[in-house]
Amino acid sequence: MDIELARAWVRGIDAAVERERERLGELDAAVGDGDHGENLRRGFSSAVEAVEAMDPDSVGAVLTKTGTTLVSRVGGASGPLYGSAFRAAGKRLAAERVEPEDVGAALSAALEEVRRLGGAQTGDKTMVDALAPAVDAFLKAVDSGGGLSEAARAAADAAEEGARATEPLQARKGRASYLGERSIGHLDPGAVSTALVLRALAEAAAQG
């Protein structure tokens, strides 16, 4: 991954969120206040503007700027979680060009930060249910000799599967947990948006 690919990833996330904004809002309305799609659209739109305007010296600088922008622009829990995840990843990528192993370490750092902030584990019906299997799949693909494109595709597939698996779960963290058993039968919006983020990475890597 180089600086331009990192920028392309952010642009891809923005496009995906814009495309799925209404669906994310509908998913969130079932378990929360319905603003997940709009909040992420505002955040990633601002992130694109920020990273296009900067002159970064590393891949990490692009991701750190993205994270900082999300923290300042996205409301609710999504801003701190997504923002801190991108900043944690950015700290691991202090070079103009990084290898798939480095990206794997960055994704692992992002997952660790999300878990630390939210206290969620797999099965709690949160974004961790998509991010954790995605990171595992990415690392396994790299360990097997896969390049960035292959590893990112495996991560995206795993994230989408993890997001789908949240439907029968009862939420144990976040606002949805207040619903108790009524949260069962709904996809977690954070897990769904996490899958969009990972699919955007796979698409950027395939084109880059």
C-alpha cells in the first residue's frame, strides 16, 4: 500500500457510505436513532476533503488524518470508534509504502483500539463482529503468501459474513443493548458499515 492507495481507500469508503446511506439509516432506526448512515456520510466526505488537501509523508498520515476528521465530524459512538481505529492503524504505517504484513498489523491495532474503547467482544452485536473475523482472515491470507489484494478480499468477505451473523444475536453493548431481546432479528449497523469499509479496501487494492 502506498499513499495514493490509502487515499483511494478513503474515497472508496466515502462512495460506499453515500451509496448505502439510507440502508444504514434504516438499520440503525431499528435499534438506535437512525443517524448512522448520515453521520458516516458527513464524516467520510469531510475525510476525503482533508486527505486530498494534505501533502502526506506516509500511508499512516493519510489514515491518521482520516481518523482525526471522523472524531471531529461524526456524532454518537461511531465517531470515536471509527476515528480511533483509523488513528491506531495510522500509527503503524509510518512509511510512504508499506507491505501487506504492515497493513495486517495496522488492522490488528485498529481492532484492539475498538475493543478497548467499546469493551465489546465477538458476539456482542457490534462492529467487532465484522472487524475481528476480517482481521483474522487478512492475517491468514498474508501468512499463506497472499498479497494485499487477496488479503483485503478475504477480509471483506469475512466482514460481510460477520455482519450477517449479527442478525440473530442479542445486543450486549451500545444503545441497541437497551432493547434487550427486541434487538434480535436486526443486523447491527456498525457491523454492516465496517464491512463496507473493508470492501472498499479490497476494491482499492484490486485497482491499485
